[in-house]
Amino acid sequence: MKGAGRLLARIGPIRRRARFGLIDPLGRRQGESRCLDLGAGNGMTLRYLSLLGWQATGVEIDPVAAEQAHHVSGCDVRAGSLFDAGFRSGVFNMIHVSHVIEHLPDLKQTLGLCFDLLAPGGRLVVIYPNPNSLLVKRIDRFAVTWDPPRHLVIPPADSLRSLLGDIGFDRILFETSARFAVPYRAVSRRYRRGIVAKGFEARAQMSDHLFSLFETLCVMAGFAVGEEVIIVAHKR
């Protein structure tokens, strides 16, 4: 049975399903205990991180959302900015920052504070919209990727990797993901027609699924055109 489990763990979709859909870098490794979810949102990611064995803490700028995240996850969720949260240096083994950096007016300062809060050997996992995605190449200014005025900065992956290196991070790994290609294209298609969709509630069409399939194949072939950039940076 252990051999079968190890074999199944090599299959990406099965492995992610066992982790509640969370990407591989969010998995807990031996000797790790504490993680931070910056931008806790509705608290579901915090809940899943806890189920994976993390002692998870969240930060959420919206106090109402912070209360909801605490209720959903049962975790400590601090309302406000990371600068006001009062964490000690070197306290976290992993910091997860998903779809947050594009909203930050102080990107370098925030990432620098993340570096300070990580323990030696810890890692920062950053996820954000890809300005060089296949959708952007096809739809250009109508791509939901840009989402003005909510998105303040969307750096190319190489630029963010350079910034992380300047801050002091090491072993900065980069990939893109097509996991949200369907809703991204569905909403962008409506934008191009002059229809503003609420959130990601636009109804997907067959063309959106075909686009997603093509994008997925491109990502699998090694092209960095997925809708999300995923960067994992380590602290020595």
C-alpha cells in the first residue's frame, strides 16, 4: 500500500487533490511548523493549510474579511497590514502571498518584511497574474489580468525574481499555471464586449475550455504563458 501511495503521489492532479487543491510548494515538510497566509481572504486556504499540519496564521487588510477568515479556519487572523501585525523576525517556515502583490503600493518593503519574518531555510511562495500570459497575448488590454484600478503593479517574472534576489532571497524558482485559464478568458471575453462581470461569475463557453486546454499544453511544453506566475524563493 505504501508503494501505491508513493506512486499516486507522483501524479500531479492526484497529489494536489490530496492537498485540497493547494500547489506543491505549500506542502509541509519535516521540521516545519509555522506558516503565514498574507491576504487570507475568506479563510479557506488557511483552513487547508491547517489540515496539512501547518500552524497557520493569516493577515487580511479588510477587518470584516479577517473575522470571516478566522471563523472559517479557526486560525489566528490579524486585521490590517503586515507591517502592523506584530510578528517576530524569523518566526515562519513558509509565507504564502497569493494575488496580493499586484495590489501593493510598497512591493519592495512588503517583500523585504517577508524575508525578515522567515526563518533560515524558509520559503516565500508568491502567486500573481502573469503579464505575459497567452490570454494577454491574445486579448491584450481587455485581459482581466490588468484589472485597473485595483491592480497597481504586475511585474514580469524576471523583474520580480531580480527584486527578490536584491532583497536577499536565494534559489528563486519560477513557473506559470493555467489552472484558472477558463474563468480568466470568460471574464476577459465579456470585457472585450463591454460587459463588466462581477468577480469571476461570467459563464464559460466551449471556446474558453478549448483555450484553457491549449494554454495547459503550452505550459506543459515549457512555455511561460499560464495565467498565473508562481515564484518560490528561499532564505538561506
